[in-house]
Amino acid sequence: MQDGHLRIYEFTMEGEMVALLFVAFLCSTNAYEVMVSCMMAYDEGGASAVLSSPECPRWDFSAAIKNGTDDCLVATHQGRRKYQEDRIRCYPHVTVPVLGEDGLNEASMGVAAVFDGHGGKEASEMASQRILDYLLLHVIFNTYKNLFSHSKEHEEAGPYGLKFKVDDESTHGILEKALLRTIQDIDSEFSQEALKNDYVSGSTAIVVLWMNGKILVGNLGDSKALVCSRKAHFDQDNEGDFVTRLQAEELTNDHHPDRDDEKARIHAAGGVVLTVGVPRVNGILAVSRSIGDIRLKRYGVIAEPEVTGWRRLSNEDWYVVIGSDGIFERLSPQDVCDILRGKHAVENKTSIDSSSSLADCIVYNAFSKGSSDNLSVIVIPLRQESPSMEQKEQM
């Protein structure tokens, strides 16, 4: 193995104990043991190499996924397009390994993703099929490496002869790294398929992870993620009283080719930004970051997500919303939060009574206002009860 790779075959006594702890975790989650040859495959080729390598057994992560449909409300509609190229995934409860003081433990993580395809459905389809497996593989292998690295530091002995210095920051760092590597691997695999099959398609990608009261957003393209938070609002039309509303906070910045930093990268790569209806890379692509789009990669289109960092959720945060750009073609982020509040309605302007209709209501409103694109949205309720938005605040 080359220098810089983890030499897990050079186990010390502590290293062997770490391996046993990791295998114990894998057994408890019905996963497979990580063999040395499989770790080498991962080091050399990432998640896709693990899944295709004869040195690695077939991985089945179905046991890590727990039901929780009420925690993930989704809606998608072809809209006025000839084809549906959007793909969405939401897994509100996924079991992942985390490093605790005495070894490996389990934790629950949420994963939601929207992939907005263009030029065909191939890129968004592959991304939606790979996202969870690749993400979990990267989390597992990087947790393993972190565990093995800690064993070399000779920390104070614990019940298993080892004690680790860990915190939420190290776990969140592993998850962030896993997210970045996942998108990289998906783009690499799809690009190879695109060359073989002459695909011209691409896809935006937005992925939200949440764990322990914090969320992380990775985005490339022009889909959006936002938080709707309960805020006091001074209403001059209502006797000058303070009332509550759901206020939108955007968590992403669109990757449009005319954004200064995106435009600079495109120009440096020899591309141009031309306005054809909207700004486009070489007059073709309306986003400057995407999975696929292999013919424009040489001109500065990249598949590196912009990560907003971990944001702590407060008691005033009621919903996280992730939507394709078709949703926001006719609706602003604040419009979306107003819909969730119940200000607008699907029929007869009545308030929304059932949380199960929230995602459908957003799609309906975007379509009825004239959106011409595919429409997809995920709504993640952060509170069990609905906020009473008509209530006046006692200030």
C-alpha cells in the first residue's frame, strides 16, 4: 500500500482491540465485517470501489433505516415539463456508528436530498440511488479510521483497555467529510457512465443531514434549503400589536454562473457566461455546479458542494424545507413559510389542518402560480404540534 494510506494490517494489540470493537458494532447492526482488503479498496477508490470490489461482501443497509414517515413529508410533480427529472430521498432515522469514550456506539441521523436533473434523468436517478449507501459507507470507514487513529494515542485505559477523546465536533466532522466524498464519488461514477453511454445529462444536488439538534446542508446548483422559524412580528394593520409568524431563513446560496466567484472560476477555466434568457455557462447550463454535465467540466462546472456548516436548531424552528428550483420559480422562501403557516390554502382559502398535506400544498401553490418546471419538495417538521400563528404576543 502507498504511503499515506492507513496500514490497518500492521495491528498492535490496541489495534486488534479496535478492530474487535468495530466488528462488534457491525454485527449489532447486521452489517458486514470490514476486511483489510476491503479497506484497501476503499482507500484506493472510495465508496464505489467498495460496492464493486470482489474483496468486499455485499453491503445491505436496510437494517440501518427505521420508519418514520411523519418526520418526512414529500411531494413531487412533473408540472408542465414533458419529463420528470427530479428525484427525492428522505430517511429521517438512519443508524450510524459514532465514536464514544469507550469505543463505537450507535446514533440516529436524518438524511434528505433533492436532485434536480436536466438534459435527461440519468444523473439524478443515479444520485438518488447511491446517496444513502455511499454516505453510510463513508461514515463507517471514516469512523473506523478515526477509531484506529485514536487507539495509537495511548489514551487513559477504559473498560476495553482503551479510552477515546471524542465530542460532537469530531462526529459532525466525519459526517461533513462523508457528505463531500459521497457527492464526489457519485459524480465520478456517473461521469464514467456518461462517457460510455454518451449521456449529456446532469443534476443539481442538495443534501441535508441532521443529528443531535443540528443540521448540515451541502448544495450544488439552484435548489434551496430553508428553515421556517416562529418570530414575533409588529403588525401595523392589526392595531399595532405583535403577532407571530413563520419567518424564512435561507440556508443555501444558488450557484448561478453570474455569481462573482462562480463566474471567476468559469472564466479562469476558459468558459464564458452568456445570457440566454438567464446567465448560462457557454450559453448552455444555467447552474455552475452540478453532478455530470461532463462536456462542461473543462469550462469550470464543478461537483463540489458548498457546505453551510452545522447550524443548531432552536425551539423556535418549526420546519426545514428543501425544494427544487421549480418550487422557487414562482414562490419566495417567505411564501413557502407562509403556506406552512396556513396563510394560503389549497381550497377556499381555508387553513391547512393536516401536516400530511403541507408538502402537497407547497407544490400545488407553485404550480397554480405558473411554475413551468418539475416540482419537488421535502418538509421536515421539527415540532410535533402546529404553531398557533394567529396568537398575539404579550410583549
